[in-house]
Amino acid sequence: MGAGHAHRLYRHGRSPVHRLPAHCKLAAVLCFVLAVVSTPREAVWAFGAYALLLAAVAATARVPPGFLLRRMLIEVPFVAFAVLMPFVAGGPHIEVAGLSLSASGLWGAWNILAKGTLGVAASVLLSATTELRELLLGLQRLRMPPLLVQIASFMIRYGDVIGDEMRRMRIARASRGFEARGVRHWGVLAKSAGALFIRSYERGERVHLAMVSRGYSGAMPVIDEVSATRAQWSYAAVLPGAALAVCLMGWTL
């Protein structure tokens, strides 16, 4: 992998969670999410226990609640879908605050909200304590197909390149007095999108030729190989281990 690539979700810190190898954290989050998804929706108390576990991880990582909540706003479209379920689902209906709501729809909405929110929170905590470069190295360490890792790496790196191209084109349009105010300006925006595609394609060809001239043969070199100790694996296993215990209790109680 190449040089590091900072992202807005990452929060610099020196906590024990930050110091864990990326592949340990990836495995821990995956196992935690699997435990959450496997929990019966009727075990309402179990989801509260999961939230407390994530709160403990956030406190250990020194991630402020405001930072976490702002980045969880990506879940809003799914929340809107879940809110509609009690009104459109079939089955027996119950009266809630003067509204006739589907009982199965209420359970379905709760299932989506609880499990989705916990999954998003776990993902945000992972990205807040792990740099993108480390995440890619962690995926490679977990034996993810190298081609998929390379695609993700290039997508992340050239997202900023395309963003810069869009910014320069927007400045060029503004310097010529253009301002999109209605449907009649959509043609100009469509031409800008076409020009952006061509520029991005040409930039990709130039980058590929530069990589080939420097010895690229289909695999990115790994500058440093990070391995995890048994103690680090044990530390990372605390979260999924506790989640598994809660899941089992949710099925038995």
C-alpha cells in the first residue's frame, strides 16, 4: 500500500482501541454485528446491553458522543423507511396514541432501527479509530481478494482527485458568470458531467502508465506487515465475546 490517506471519519488518538491492529478490529466488529443480527427482536433488553457495550468502547477510545452521533446521520433514510412500516404492513392492528398501527410492522420497524443503529455505530467507531490505509491493510491481512482491496484503495484515493476536478470546473463556470437556476441550465451541468468523466478516464490512464513504468505488475507492494499478538487478539475479542453472551441470553431467557 502507498502512503496514508486521512479521512474525515477518523479521529486521531492514542487510546488502546487506536493501537489495536486493523484486522483485529475488523474481525471484532464483524463478529459483533453478526451477534446483533442473530438476536431475536423480542429481546429488547439485549439491544440496550449492546448499546452499553458500544458506549464502553467509545469511552475507551475517547470518541465524544457528539462526534459519533453526527456521523450516524447516514442512517436517516433507513429510519424513514422503518417509520413507515407500522402504517403499511398487514396483520393485526393495535391502537397507539389514537393511530391504528400494524403489530408486525411495529416489530419490523424496531428490528430495523435497533440492529441498523447498532451496526452503524459499530462501523463509525471502527472508522473513527482506524485510518483508511490501515483498514485496507487489515482487509489484506484477513485474506480478502487482493483485487477487491486494490479497487477499494484506488476508489478512496481517486475520489479526492475527482472532487478536485469538480471544484475546478465549478470555479471555471462561476468565473464566467454561470449559475444553475433552473431546468434550462441542466444541459450545461450534463456537459460538465461528461467532461468530468473524460478527464477522470484520462487521469486514470496516465496514472496506470506511471505505475507500470515503475514496475507495477498487478499487485500493490506492502510497505509494512502488521501482525497481532495474542494479547491484542484477546483484547479485541472482549466486545464480540460479550455480545455473544448477550445473544445467547436473549435466546434462552
